[in-house]
Amino acid sequence: MSTMTASTTFRPTLAPASAGQLRLTRRGRLVVLALAMLVALGLGLALAAGSVATEEPGTPEPTRVVMVGAGDTLWGIAADIADDGGVRTMIDRIERLNALDSGMVVAGQRLRVPVE
């Protein structure tokens, strides 16, 4: 017959770290993470320092106000204003000037449009 014994004092042995292997404790991993975040923050600040903003205000684009009539569309308004046929570009400019989320306009709405 065979017998089996169980030991309650089982301790796994850890293999010693070889010369080229680095083992970090939990505190060491936190320090490495904090240093990496500081480096990333420093890079972000260095890149943001090259801002092109100036203290002088820019000149606003000359505009006029157009009242949207019944049945008018943003495409139709832009087509009337755009001389060179760049309707899509004019729509983008009108949307940017009026902070529009979409191309939807309603009758009675006042739109600022570029003077060309």
C-alpha cells in the first residue's frame, strides 16, 4: 500500500532573478507609471507652448444678414451668394458664421452670410 502525506507549510520557491532580468515591486511599478505620466505631461506642455495665438484681435469677416423665407434652403441661399460656383464651400462658411449644427433653416431665421 502507498501512503500520502500533506504538508500545511507549503512554500513555493522563487527562482532567483537572472542578471539581465529586473523585477519591480508594486511601489516600483507605481513610480515608473508616475514618471511616465510626468514625461507625457511635459511633452504636452512643450508642444502646447508653440501656440500661434496672438494678443492682437483678428479682423472679422464682413457679413450681411439674410432673412430666410418660406421654402428657402441653405443650399439655395449659398448658391445665390457664391459667385464662382463653390456652393459647398459657401455652405460651410455660413454654417461656421452662424454656429449651425446642420443645414436645416426655418422661415424667419436670420443668417449672417459673407459679403462677396
